[in-house]
Amino acid sequence: MSNRGSVENNIERDLIALFGEEAVKLGLEKLPYLHDSTEMQGLSGRADAVVLPEALDQICQLVAWCYSRGVPIIPRGGGTGFAGGAVPIDGGVVCSLERLNRILDFSPEFWRMQVEAGVTTGRVQRVARENGLYYPPDPGAAELSQIGGNLACNAGGPHSFKYGTTASWVTGIQMVIRAGDVVTFGGPVRKDVAGYDLRSLFIGSEGTLGIITGAWLRLIPAPEASHTVIAGYRDFRSGVAGLGRVLAYGLTPATLEYFDEGCVGATRRAFPGGLSDDVNFLVLSETDGSAGEADRISDQLMDALKQDAVFLSRTHDPRATAALTRWRSGVSFAVSAQRGGKMSEDIVVPFDKLAAAIQMLGDLEAQFHLPSCSWGHAGDGNLHATFMVDAASPEEITRAELATEALFARALEMHGSVSGEHGLGWVKRSQFHRQFGPAEASLLTGIKLLFDPDNIFNPGKKVILPHE
Ligand SMILES: Cc1cc2nc3c(=O)[nH]c(=O)nc-3n(C[C@H](O)[C@H](O)[C@H](O)COP(=O)(O)OP(=O)(O)OC[C@H]3O[C@@H](n4cnc5c(N)ncnc54)[C@H](O)[C@@H]3O)c2cc1C
């Protein structure tokens, strides 16, 4: 049976007239476009229309149409975001970029690729790899997330420890801004200081300044080899001390991840080969480079991590590595399964505060009587700080919200940030004034209003305007 319903309002009617039937979703077809990865927290919106433009000029027309009528426009990539940024909270037009999915230029000999915004992250990674190149940004939902969404969130991932976040790999950006104008900053050049650095301003703007329609990406020759090193410890203090030695020795593994006691407890049985009961903290790290380099850094890593380790091992066997990757990918789901739900926040702290942040989560667990755990990109000080909740208990969810507020406050006391990767979007908009003082907030809202005086692009997300 078709999910296609009938036209429900004048906005849908006008947009069909402009772009054709195939570009406008109707009825139940709209449902997948009303939420993102925050759906498990119950967040869902409503849209007056869902439009899938297939060319740049259609996006220009759509933006001009929305701007002239004061209709909000919500840019949408793969819908994998964790901040509710792509959710149409209170109507408006969802602009999904999935049909803008062409690789416009690929020059392997010059290590670069020009893509439209709707190309998935996984496709960029694959095309690069098939040609001996490497695109390092690796947010976890790569088969669904899009380059436009990655730029909009400045997505990170495990490899950002060595290689930086998405911004480090973008040499140019094309956007459609108010009135439907196309603007380009940067391009296939590796350097460009001619103007203000608006490329960096647009990266991480979460759909609030315009619609990203394309990007020039920088690639590098693929590393020849990679090794994985894993260490298990009795407690987090020994593990974090090991992580500290990795930095102090000046080592540059590609990834440096940790998993705390609650997290290890939730996944112990799924760990490849099993884990003994005395292991309560894990460090997982990948080294890469030439065969000699990957090997040498692994040796040094083992040396840095060995003190107080209950076990320490390394592998470059593809099957063993794949098994570890599968386990790593399942961590978030296993944690959710503990009590049926979780409230997880991507706080970031300076590396020297990592142990204090892990301890702080334990303190909040005791204070709010909620089981907690954390794991994450240790090298970046980026924690997935999580309270495990009974999703069917409103009282518990309220308690978890209070605990999360305390978590944010303490992350800031440590000179950290309320978000290292996912952005403020909708779900963390209440943290805007906690994160920024009046002077910073005023600059940020001023920039929003300069680009979007009528507050049409993704209203209510990321920045809080004076009247909101
Ligand atoms: C299993 C899993 C693992 C994840 N792991 C990571 C991780 O390791 N690191 C990390 O950083 N994130 C991670 N994420 C979060 C998410 O994948 C990233 O934030 C990703 O960059 C979102 O891309 P998307 O295309 O799905 O964007 P969406 O969710 O569709 O949108 C996200 C935001 O970007 C805006 N946007 C999207 N496309 C455009 C565009 N073309 N122009 C303007 N604005 C746009 C939206 O309005 C919204 O505000 C993970 C998510 C999942 C589900």
C-alpha cells in the first residue's frame, strides 16, 4: 500500500507547482523526516512540507520562496544527529539534501574531491579508499550521515584525535543563504586568506545560517598499515594514567578511546574472547602509517600503557580488528539495553581533567541514584557521559535531566564545553546561556541575525535570540 497521502496545505501545493510531484513528500512519506537520532528521547516534530530538491537552482528557489513568505526552513542531511537539529519542531519546510548526491569532481592525483552536500560520508570514505586515498573523519553513522550534515555539525569521531574534525578536511564550502543567493568560500585551493574565514563560520553552524550545498574535501594517501592496541585495567585511575603517559611520551596514535566500568560491565560478554572480572576500564587505540611506523608506534603505545594493566594486547589481523570494531559499534546499544533507555551527553574537558570528569559522573550517580557510565574519545577529552534510565519512568527521566544539568555545570567548571561533537541543536539550546557569557552570546546572536534577520533558517536551534 502506498504511503503517499494527499496534499494537506497551500505550502505543499505551491512547492509541488514549483518542483514537481516527485520532489515533495506527502502523508506518511513525511514521517521519517520528522525526527533524528533523538527519537529515542521521544523528540519528534511536524512539518508543513518536506521537499527533496535535486539541483542547486531548486534550493535557491526554495530558500527565496521561504524567505519571501516567512516560512521556516529546516535543512536535513541523513537525520543521524544527536541534538534534534534536523527535527522540524514547529512546522516549516524540511529541505532534505539526499537527492543532491553527486560527486562533482574527483582528482585522486591531487588528493581532492568536490561533492554535493547529500553525498554520504561512507561513500566519500569508500571512493577515497578504492583509489589509495583516505578521508579521515569518521562519525559513527557514516552510511547514513551526509557530508552536508557533517559540515553543519563539524562532526568528529575516533580518528579526530590524530586527524582533526571535519573542518580540517574542508578546503571550500558552497552555501545558499537568504534570498536564495549562492556563496562560495574557499574551493579546490589548499590555502586562502583573501577574506574573513567564513568557511570556518559555516562549518558547525547547524543549519542556522543557510543551506550547505557542496564542499571541496581534502584527502591524503591512505596509511599503509594499521594496528590495534588494547589494554584493560582494574580501575579508571590506572587507565587514565596510562592515557596520560601516551600523551606525555608524544605518541600520535590515530585513535585513543576509553570505556569505563559501567560500559565494560554492559559489554563484557560481547567482548571478543571475553573479559575477566577484574577488568573495569579499557583503552582501545589504533596506530597507522607506513608498516614500520604503525609497528613502532604500537610498540611505544604498549610501553606507555603497560603499567598496572591487567592485560595488554595488540593485533593487525583484519578479523580480530573487525571483531573489536563490531564490539565498539555495539557499546551504545548495549548501554541503552541495560535499563531500556539512556540520557547521554557529549561533554568535553581538557585532557588533564579526564579522570576528574569520570569521577564526577560517579558522584552524580550517587547523588541522583541513577546508574551511569561513560566512554569516548579519550585523547580529545570527549566523554559520552551517560545515565541509564528506565525509559518508561517519567520520574526517572526528570531525575536524569537534573543530573544532566549538574553534569553540564561541572564540565564548564573544568573549563570544558557542553558539547564536543553533537552541537546544541534543539535539545541543548537551554545550555546556550550556561556556555556563553553575555558578550559571547551577543556576538553569536548578532552573527545569526546578520545572516538570517528573519530567523528562517532552523529557528530555535543552536543560538537563543533575545526574544526567545
Ligand atoms: C550511531 C551513531 C554514531 C555517531 N557517532 C558520531 C561521532 O563519532 N562523532 C560525531 O561528531 N557525531 C556522531 N554521530 C552524530 C551524527 O552522525 C553526526 O552529527 C553527523 O554529522 C550528522 O550528519 P547528518 O547528515 O545525519 O545530519 P542531520 O542529523 O540530518 O542534521 C544535523 C544538523 O545539521 C544540519 N544540516 C544537515 N544537513 C545540512 C545542510 N546540507 N546544510 C545546512 N545544515 C545542514 C541540520 O539542520 C541539523 O542541525 C553519531 C550518530 C549515530 C547515530
